[in-house]
Amino acid sequence: MTNGPMGRPPNGEHPERADVPLMPHATEYTGRYVVLLDQRETERGLDALRSSAGIASVERVRGIEPAGAAELLQRPDVSVLFDELGAAVVEVQPDQRHTLVTTAQTEPSIIAAEPERMVYASVITEPQRTLTGFFPTYRSDEDEVDRHTRAELAASLGPAWDEQTTTWGQQAIRANLSHLTGRGVKVAVLDTGVATGHPDLAGCLELTASFVPGEDVEDGHGHGTHCIGTVAGPAKPEHAPRYGVAGEAKILAGKVLGDRGTGSDGQILAGMAWAIAHGARVISMSLGAQVQPGELFPQTYENVAQRALQRGTVIVAAAGNESRRPGLVVPVGRPANCPSILAVAALDKDLSTAFFSCGAINDKGGEVNIAAPGVGVFSAAPGGKYQTLRGTSMACPHAAGVLALIAQAAPEASGAGLRSRLLSGAYPLPQPAADVGAGLLQAP
């Protein structure tokens, strides 16, 4: 294809980029355990683990000083305690695992002990294009056409949004109509890192840290940069339409997933402790792992989220991409299935539920809380470029950005207050609450 003046393709066409959700992962465990302690009796809990389960060396990591956390998590001779969370990642010999679980059930100072799992980014990132101010329309890849009929794909396009100056997602949530900018509100994005040299994002980065062994915070995957762009991309980018919700928010970019898009519960907990210690009002996690029908939410994440809310921090997470609607709806994944974490579903451009978006199959925390744009979502990419992706991973940072706007408007609001304002402001949709929760996310 030969481009016309200023990079515009001929005949009104636009550069194209497909966005492809990952297929489900099999459950993977690391062999370690995540243990949640009563913060009033941390030492008692550790002593119980030492005496009963053979836990030897315990290193305490403070979120305000995270240096070395990634390396400690890799050491087979060390267990790591995150002080801000009261949570520990414990190395335990296979023959001691039963004893550890039994101790957790009988010792009051130990609230939960759960096997540590692997967690994943929920889209595949492909080569990016350099764009010069023209938004790419949606196009399916050949494998996507094989899995879904052309009629389904056409329906997902929805109405013909005018996206020359503002992306459809920003219009749908009315961020472009809000006078709020998220000025000064700290939002932690725990993901694959960030392209620190991207011209659109350099001004929003307040702090960066990597919790992935052997990798710095630079984003070799693209997923994290895309999510950060959705939260805090500038209101008037030089070479693209507006794609960010809260252009004056301050981003804490925590790399908890490696350049291949995978990480562990321990790495995520390290990032959460760091974010809370540095005053994040919002933690955005476009990551997760699949759960089975009837599976309960993870106790550690739930208790950490409760503790975060008490400190004024709201956690949002992607609901998951494993459904294949209409025939198959898969439960909301973890950690989004925790009652105290907001689970964000994905919408197509016609505001219908995206075919891949997980639903409220499980009770006791497995609900969807709110829905946001998650198909054809344009945002930043490494190398100073841009790309269009789909997934509940793309919906989640829309919610994080709106929470930043709410926090700017109500700086004294509690964590529970921010959460309730977000949900009460949603626009009702005709789909069941099991698919979209309170409805379409709306900026204040």
C-alpha cells in the first residue's frame, strides 16, 4: 500500500492492526506458597511457620524500598515478607507442604496459605506501526476470521465512530467531555513495564520499578505501555488522536510481568506493596489467570485488596478473555474475582459484550463490576509508536483512568467512596449484570 500525503493511505483507508486475545493457559504453580498473616501478630505467624514447616530465612521487604525484591523472590533458600501487605512468599520443601497448610488452618495468626500461581498478560502484542495522526480501523487476522464469522466481526465494529481527534473508547466513556484531568493522582499500573522513552508518556511517569528478575522496567512486550497510555496518554498527542483518560495523572509503572507476558503471584504482590507504600490511589492490573466453575477467589489477594481499600487505594483488574460467546462463557479470572477488586469486562464498539469477555459464573466474588471499551483500543506502543489491541486488559485501564478523575474531584474520598462513585456513575446497558456489572463506565 502506498501512503498519500502526511501518511494517509489512499481512498480514505487507514493503517491496520489486528488485536488478538490469548487463548486460555493451563494452571501453573511455582512450588512456593503465598501466606497471609495477621498484621497484628506477624512474628507469631512467622514463628509458627519456622517451627512447623521448616521455614528458615525470612527477608522483610518494605514497599518504599523495593530494591532487591525480584532477586529475593528467585532465591530457593529465602522466604520474602512484604511488610505493607502482611503477605509472604514462602519456600517450602515438598514433604512440608501438608504441614504448612495444616498449620495455617490451626494457627490464628495465619489467615491463609495458598499455592503460588503464574499470572499472564491477556493479549498477544504484534509489531507496531508508526502513525501520523490517523486512527487505524479494526481488521481481523486470518486466524481470527477462522474462529469467528465475518458477521460477528462486522457486528463488533459497531457504529461508525468519528475517531480523527478522539478514539471511540474515550468518546464512549465521555472522558473527552470531562473537565477533570486526574492532575496529581497516583495510578500504579502493574504490568510488563513501560517504554520510558515514548514521547507521549515521559511526562506522566512518576516512578518505575521492576520486580522481574533480570529485567529492567523497559517494556519488551508492549502490553504495559498500551495500558499506561490508556490511563494517562496526553489530551492532545502530536501524532495521534486522544487515547488517554487522565492525561495529568502520575503513573507508577511496576513491571511484574516479564517481556514474555508472564509473572508470579509473588511478583504481583511485590508490586502492590510498592504501589501502596508510594501512595497510589488506584492500582490497575490487566493480568490474571483462569479459574474453574465453582472455584473460590484467592484469599490472599482479597485480604490485600481489603487492606488497600482501608488505606484509600482501589484495585481494578481485567475480568479475563477466555470466553467464546455465545456458546461458552468462562468465569471471571483471578485476581479480578475477589470481592474487593473491581472486575472490568470488555465491550465492542456497538457496546455489546465482547465475545471473549468473562462473566459472572461463580458467586462469592466472581461478579463483573463494570464494563469498558475493550475492542479496537488504540494506545501507545514501544518505540514511540502506537497499536490497537483488544481484551479485558484494554478495558481495565479505562476504569483506572476514570478513578483518577474521581479522585481528583474528591481528594478526601475513602477507597470505598471512590469505588462507589465509579459504580454509581455507570450508564445502564441492556445486557445482564453478569456480563457488564453496573454498566458502561462513565467519566465524571
